[in-house]
Amino acid sequence: MPGTLYLVPTPIGNLGDLSRRAAETFAQVDFIAAEDTRVTLKLLNYLGLKKPLVSYYRHNTDQAGQQILDRLLNGESCALCTDAGTPAISDPGEDLVALCAAQEVPVIPLPGPCALVTALSASGLGTARFVFEGFLPMNKKNRRARLEVLAGEERTMLFYEAPHKLTATLADLLAAFGPERRITLCRELTKLHEEIFRTTLAQAVERYQAEAPRGEFVLVVEGAPEDRGESVTLEDGLERVKDLVEKGFSRKDAVRQAAGELGLSRNELYAASVGK
């Protein structure tokens, strides 16, 4: 009979957020699969526990995943954890869960800390319907292409971002969604320097051009107005492009921003603007 894989959330900053059930699960399993065994060892030391640790992270999922699965199939129990937050959410743990599901190995998820839910709840933006995008592509072209797809997304959108990429990401969000789109930047959640900054994309870009970003961010971005595409025409887009060009935007940047603001196809709008 196979063992059980437990998905154990760990604090995203404040150790006080570790639940009693999480601690009890760590204590009862046969071994722990961790993203970084050094980080998890500190947590176990805090709990006064000693447990066998195996490394499971993005670059060894194939080999380590099969080894963990084999042990589970032999009847051992395992707690899977990431460095911070809920495993399998924007995390390679999803691959291990899929392996277990395919082999009918029981998977028991524990509720607990999760940066995206924590940020969403305090954002001041809509929470009834939302979409989690995780980290956007690092490549500028791919990132902008993904944001173009999201230009008409009506649900609140959440992104993870590292400090060294924040300014570039904010600039691309501004180009795709327009300057007045609301955004909440949640920095260092649950930690000593936690900050929740509610603003617009234009103001966010201005702030972080003057101030170097520090800490890990969750970006919560307002969705597009509902049904806006039904009343917006290509002529509206061309008028907006003309206005932006007169303000000093290049044609390409003007088209990108106008398409994002109005929910129009960037390619169609660009082609139409060239003919004007």
C-alpha cells in the first residue's frame, strides 16, 4: 500500500504563521522533500525536529521526483515543502503531485501561507474573480506578448516579481494596460518591512524610477472594465494613437498603449495606423 504525500505550506516571512498541523505533519512523516534543504533545516531546528531531508527543486524534478515517488510507492510518507508558501503553486511541486496522481498515491494538502492570497485579500481590488499569472517571461518580447493577451482580461490579475525586474515589468504593464489602471504592490509580506502600496500604473512607474525596489513583490492589477470591447471601435483606437503620438510617443509605443487601454488587437490597430 502506498504512503502519502503531504503538501505542507511554510511561512512566507513570519515564523508565527506556521500552523500546529504543519508542525505535526513534519514530525510524523518518514522524510521531507524540500526546495532548499538548508532553509527547511532552519525551520526544523526552530521546531526542534530531526528528519531526513531530500532535495527537490526545479532543476532536478525528473530524477528526484521519480526517487520520491518510488519511496512513496514502497509505503513511506513524505512532506513536500517549498522555501516559503504553498508547494505546487508556481512551484515544481506540481510535477510531483501529477506523478502521484497518475500512480494513485494519496496527496493530502494542508492549508496555510500563500503570498498571492495574502496580497489579494489586502489589495483593495476585486477578489470575487481573479487570475494568477505567476512570474511573467523574462524575455521582453515574450513578456509584452503575454501582456497583450491579457489586455482584455476582466478579472483581477496577480503576478510575482523580483526587485531587479520590477521597473521593466511595470513599464510593460503601463504600456499594455494604460496609465490609469489601478495596481497594488505588496512587498515583503508578513516580514519586518512589509508594505502595501495602492496606486495607478503611471504612479508606480514614477515611484520606482526614482527609488530602487527592494524585496519580493506580489503585483495585484485591476482587471479591464467589463464589456468595453463592445463599444470600442478601431476608429477610437486610431484617435487614441494620434493623441499619444502628439504627446511624443513613437507610433509603435502609441499603438501598444492604445490597444491595451481599449482592448483592441495591436496588429490590427498598427496596420490601420500606418495607412493614415
